[in-house]
Amino acid sequence: MFVITTAGHVDHGKSTLIQAMSGIHPDRLKEEKARGMTIELGFAWVTLPSGREISIVDVPGHERFVRNMLMGVGGVDLALLIVAAGEGVMPQTREHLAILDLLNVERGIAVITKADLVDDDWLELVSTDAEELLEGTTLEGSPLVAVSAETGKGIPELLLAIDEQLDRLNAHADLGRPRLPVDRAFTMSGFGAVVTGTLNGGRLRTGQEVELLPGGRRARIRGLQSHQTTLDEALPGTRVAVNLSGIEHHEIERGDLLTLPGWLKPSNAFDASLRVIGAAPRPVRHNHRLLLFAGSSEAAVTVRLLQGDEIAPGESGWVQLRTTGTLPMLRGDRFILRDTQDTMAGGVVLAPGAARHRRNDPAVIAELETLASGSGESAALQTLRSVEPATVAELGRQTNMSESEAGDLLKQLVESKDAVDIGTDDAPLFYSATGWAAVRSAAENALSGYHSSFPLRVGMPREELRNRLKLKAGPFLRVVNTLSQEGVLIHDGALLWLPSHTVNLSSEQQARVEAYLASLAADPYSPPTGSPLDPELLAGLESQGKVVRAGEVVFLGSAFSDMQKRVAEHAGTGGQININEVRELFGSSRKYVLAFLEELDRRGVTIRRGDDRILRGR
């Protein structure tokens, strides 16, 4: 399904034209009907000569309601630029066209309305003006149709022209990530909260849990409807009404985004390319405060110029947008910037969740140029560098691509050695080549520094390296395994060390160690307390597994393993043992038994229940 919109100056007959096309008058408010002027968004639908049914969004034409207009034109497939024959091109005609151009609406039709009120010569003059107006915009070369809503002249030709234009469009992609910008939220008696919007990015189904961003409120889809028809599933490109359960309509705001939970993180910083319209009354300057419109949302924004001090009318530049609140936007999303009276500029998001950049930095500009270049492989690599390590799904979300597209690009990057796959066959995980080199270097440096500080220890605890690399547990495991396969490090599960590292004791240290181990072995279940070794030498023995520290008690490593094994055997199938039983088992005092059992608790071998211990997994 496709969605089309009207655009144009006030009182040029947009709503009347829709009624003539569809039989539905889009004005809904009493005030609109009384004044004969569209104030809010209106909606209708029509079946074209081909048999396809399309949605129509009618927007207000008055300059005071441009904000409402902006909430209706996001995500449309085709625009009808309306020009009244008697008045010709007017100020809002130009502003609306500038907005459509900034939003990259590439399909349109110039519609000359009220054609029955003028003679042929005048109609030709107005038509020529309209065609010239489209030059240099995304709608240049669009067909022109003259119509009369009163007589019906030209309406069949207009419907046919719409059909022909839509034939040139691809079907809406289903990326599995539905997004519905909410342009209306209301309640219906007996149904509860209802929201409406134009769905893109994926399909919605009844029964699904959904999330409203940026607030994060959750709800469930009770029902779906499009063109007064109940649906089990709504496809991308559809105007849809969503009946929600588990939420009240007053908890939903116009401008919220309805989507599936968990995948889209709102941000307040966006790297972007920006184009200032030629008719802008002033340049956009560094730290210019404006209003941002994207989808159905509106937010105050500060425009940080990343190059130069201003962008003049008709010029483009690189910017970082910082909003007062967070917005759920993706790479490739388009936006409009206005001040209190005028449309100033528009652009496209290159990187959401952007870090603050130095201004006039050639490296930053080069990165943005790559992201804006349109090269899928280059953009994927640049995005990968900002989110690595990343799965195919994560890169797809960040680049607003399907998983199959993202997977193909990652495969190309690996083949060209610009990326590295450190995952498994069924769960690939990717770094850029430079990112992986940085991780490898950071791991080597961390282990080398650790060995220098603690030469008597076998290696660094794995959790310490994970914290230094700032990785989550899952990716860290793949990093360690890959570094081990590459021969960068050795690991035994708990400890990590460089292949070049060995523990070397002096003859004096060796003698002291042997004497101490012998003293522990003499009474293994009640060893002497108070180590004669310096703390670092003792830590070295512990890292080698020769001793186990259990609080203030130090057991011989082999004795501790033997004790753990015998406790498990004694606990039997019930998996339970108490302190007194352990004391009798080893002929040891309560002090040693408590230290031993508490160490088992710390290692997750047992769970304490009063004086009893329960073996995990039993």
C-alpha cells in the first residue's frame, strides 16, 4: 500500500479535491467545517484505476499550521502539489515544496485546481509557473494535471497519473523493525486507547507487545484497522489505527513512536548533513537554536556546525544536532529545521547517538563524508567502527538496513580484510580491522603491564581484563578465544597470560616456598595460619593453584580439591551436608571448616541454608 499527501497554499482546494477523488471529506473538526479551512491533518482513501487502494493525508495550507503540515508529510510516497488556477503560485506553495524537497519526496504531481474558473490562456500561464517552480527540486519533471472538483473535469486523469507514478515505486521494505510515528492519540468507548500513523520498516500484528518511545511505555496491540477495515496484520506503507491495551490514551503523546520493544535506543545527539534552503531569511549559524521536525515529533534543537561558522542560504554543511529531549531516530531519517516563523533547512541523519566532536576536524569531516557517500560498504564499515563488536542484526539496526543486506556487506568487508569475524558459524560477531587491531593491542598491553607488576603470578584474572577492555561477557568470551587462536594469549579459563610469560623464582624464594608447602601438607585439613611468605609470593602460589586462600586460612591446593570431592561424595544424592558432618569428615575444628565452606559458597559450589550446605545442581 502507498500513502500520498497534499501540499500547497491555504484555500487552494486541497480538501475539496480529496472529496472529489474519494468521496470522503478529510476535515474532521467542527471549527474546520465552520471556517472552511483545514487546521489539523485529515485522512481519506481511494481505489485507483489499477484496483490498488491508497491512503491520502490532507495537510493544512495556512502558514500558522505549518507544524501540523510537517507531521503529515513524513514517510509519504507521493505528493500532490496543489496550485489554484485563479491565484497561481503563492508563499505556502513555495514553502511546502521546499519541505517536500528537503524530505526527498521524489514522486509527485502538480495539480492545478479550480480550472473551470479561468480561461485556457490563463490556465496555461499558471501551469507554466508551476512547472518552473518544480525545477531544481526532487519533483522536477513531475506530470501536471488541471482539474475541477466542481465539474469533475480532470479527476479521472489525475487518478490515472497517480497510478502511473506509483507504478515506478518499489514496495515498502519489511526490515522487521516496524515504526509508526503517532500523529493522533485518542480513546474510543469500549475500546480504549487508539493511535494512528503511517507504518514503515516492518509489519504489526494483533497480540504483539509494543513500546512507545522515547518514554519507553509498554502496551499490547488489541486490534488493527486501516480504512475502516479490521486487520490481523498491518504491512509497511499502510495508514493504520492501532488499538492498545495496558495503557491510557493520555499517557501517549503526538510525536511518540510506536515500535517493537528493545531494539531502538532514543538519543539526543545526531551527526547529520544539513542543507539550508535558498529562500531562508538568514544563515544557520553555529549553536543556532531551532525547532526540529522528524516523523510526527517536534523538539527544540541546538545546531553545532562541525565545519565553519555558518551555512548560508542555498548551501550545505556537516552538523551535530543536540535536542533537549531524546528522539528515536535512525541513520537515513530525514528532518526539517524551522525557527518560530520560517522553514530554514533540512537534512538526513548520518549517525544517531553521536559522540561530541571537535569542530573543523578533518578526520570527523572525512568520516561524515563516507557516511553520506551512499556507498553501502563504506557506510557499513564506518558504522561498524562506531558500534563494534556488532552482530549482523545490530549493524542492520544501526544502518537501517535489512539483516540480509547488512550480512552481505559484512561478508564483503571480511573478504576485503576491512572487517574481522570473531564469532561462530551460527553467531557471527564483527570488528572492523582497525578496531580488532586496537583490541588486540589493548589486551597485549594490559597483560604485559600486569606481568611487569606481578611477575610471580601466572596471569591476570579474566574479569580484570574484561573490565579493562570494557566488554560484555558474551563478546569478551569470543575475544579471548580468538586471541588465543591467534597466539596472542594463553588462558585456562580463570587466568590469562602472554605466551612469553613464565614465573621464575630465585633459589631463596624456591626454598621458602617448598618449606611452606611442606608445612601445609603436614596437617592438610588444619593447616598452620599466618604465612611466612610475602604477599606477592603467596599470590603467585595461588595463581598457580598450589594453594587456596579461604579467608584467613590457606589450604594446600591438592588438599582443598580433595576436601571438595569428599564433601560431594558424602552429601550423596540429597546434596546436603552440615558443619558438624564436615568437621567429623576431616577431624578439623570449626574455624577451618567454616573457612572451607565459605570458600565453596563464594565459588558457587554450595548454597548456605543456616548450618547446612546445599550442593548446586543436586
